[in-house]
Amino acid sequence: MQDLPIVHGRSIPASALSWTATTSEGPGGQNVNRVQTRVVLRCELGAAGLPEPVVVRMRADSPRWFEGADVIVLTCQQYRSQRRNLAEARAKLAAWIERCWKAPKRRRATRPGRGAVERRLRSKKQKSESKRRRRWRPD
């Protein structure tokens, strides 16, 4: 297996990745019972050399993909070919790392403008007036 390119010319070394093949689940006839096409890709985070903030964001984003403290486990059984499933699992891992690489934008607290406040209050007054007119009044 070769290195997995991720972002900014960086890559995960092949020594940090391992994979196994198993039989797929679900319908598919005789082929699904005989041929091992599902791929389980494992990535050792300690050997991958990812920065700690990226690992923290990855753990927060998809904790179900983590096995233990520092092993990522991805499965792919979308295709009937073992080679395509392995390529798909590697692409899924690379896209996930790329998505978690960028820190999310910090939210800056803002206040509504004066016009928005006036429109909201005017709308509330209109609604309260229409409800007041619907009330029952004894004659």
C-alpha cells in the first residue's frame, strides 16, 4: 500500500495504514457469500503524524469511527470489487481529514439593527391588535 496524500502536500505514511477484506453484508446472491469484497481500513493516529487539533476535531466530528484511543476504522462495501472499495475507503479517510483540517470560523456575537428591531415590534403590535379584535365582547 502506498502513502495516502491529504492536504498541503502532506501524506499519511503507508506504515500507519492497514486493511483487511471480509464478506459483505446484505443482499447480493451467491457472490456476497463467497467473495470478500468489503474493506476495513485502519489508521494508527500515532503513526499518521496528524496535529493534535485535527485529531480533536475528528473525534468530535465522528466518534463512531474511532476504535480505542488512537485507531480509526473505516469500512466500505459499496462496490462489488475489493480494489474499488479500498480506493473508496482511502478517499473517504482523506476527505474526512481534509474537512477536519480547517478550524471552524469563530462566531462573533452580533446585535440586530435598529430597523430589524422596529419591524419586529411593529409586527408584534399588529398581531396583538388582531387578536384583541377577535375577543368576545358582551353587547
